[in-house]
Amino acid sequence: MAVDRETEETIFENRVEAGRRLASRLDAYKNRKDVIVLGIPRGGVPVAFEVAASLGAPLDVFISRKLGVPGQEELAFGAIASGGVRVLNREITQMAGLSDATVERITAIVGKELERREKAYRGDRKALTVEGQTVFLVDDGIATGSSMLAAIRALRQMKPGRLVVAVPVAPPSTCNRLKPEVDDLICVSTPENFYAIGEFYDDFSQVTDEEVTSLLLRAAQPIAHKV
């Protein structure tokens, strides 16, 4: 299992361009009946839309939310994902002095937001069946990998035939941490100097719930999906 990557500090114009560059690495999977693409909202969905359009594959969301340290929310002490999976970084919870009660309280709050997003994005549509399929799990980048790890472990419980993580950018240390968890990991750029995903995009504006919903609806229409 190899990590397909460029080592220079690539700058993407936006998520659409990043998705197209990522999709260009996946030609071997085009027009296969066993492939589905799952985008991690919100930012991963525009990237995943381009990947799914290029591969001629169905698109769905798979929601993973980080658990942030109070007052330092960007510092994740873990994450939760669809299916009720939670991953905790005990080193960070201890360093931050988080009690078990605090961890559970934050988990409950974030869990409610996860459930809200699933209902908002998918509506009455059923989630795609991943069992036995080749599943591409796509985000706009990976930083620490906590949210992605939660998503990977949740998906493993759903018994995909093959699980591939595909992202435009991630640090080498995170790629190395995640590689044993998946069947393949494809990353366009793996810069050594990595502070935040947004620094590798010219336009990293926030993706709205409405944009996510719109892309999922477009992907469900065969003609629009190929645009």
C-alpha cells in the first residue's frame, strides 16, 4: 500500500480545483460499479463531488466531528463519526486536564450536531450501502487525523470491500499514522511544514449546509453529476 503524493507545498485555487487534481490520480477506478464516494462535511463535500463526477460514482456524506478542548476548540482531543464511533487522544485529555464528565458532555453536544447535519444533508434519502463496496473517503485535507480516524473505524464496522482515503493535502506524519488503518491512502501533497489545511488553498471559505445539500442533490441526478 503506497501513499501517492507530491512533496512540494502545493497551493490549490479552491476545493473544486483540489478535487479535480485529486480525481486525476484515480483513473483506475473510473466507471466501476463497486465504487462509492463519501465526502466528510462540510469542506470535504465539494472535493468529493469532483471525485465522484470524474469516477462516475455515487456520492454521499459521512460525518465525522472533532471534539475540541474547551477554550482551544481547534485542539482536538478526539472525534466522533456516524455509527456512534468515538476516538479519544488520552494524551491530550490528560494534558488539558479534562475530566471524564467534561469529555462526555462535549461528546453529547457534538453528537447532537452530527445528527442534525445527517438529517439536514440527506433528508429522507437513505445512506448508501457500503458493505462489499470500494469506498473512497474524501476530505479537503487532514491535519491531526483524529476526525478521519473516527470515520475510518466507523466505516470498517460497515464492512466495505476496500477502504481508500483520498485527500488533496496532509502532513507526512498523519499519512503514516493513518496508512495502517486503510487499504490505500492517496494524497496529492504532503508538505513537511504544516500548520493548517487552509494555508494550502487560495480560497478556503466556509462551505455552508445549503451548498452541501445542493451538491448531494446534483450528484443524485446523472446528467448534472457529469457536469
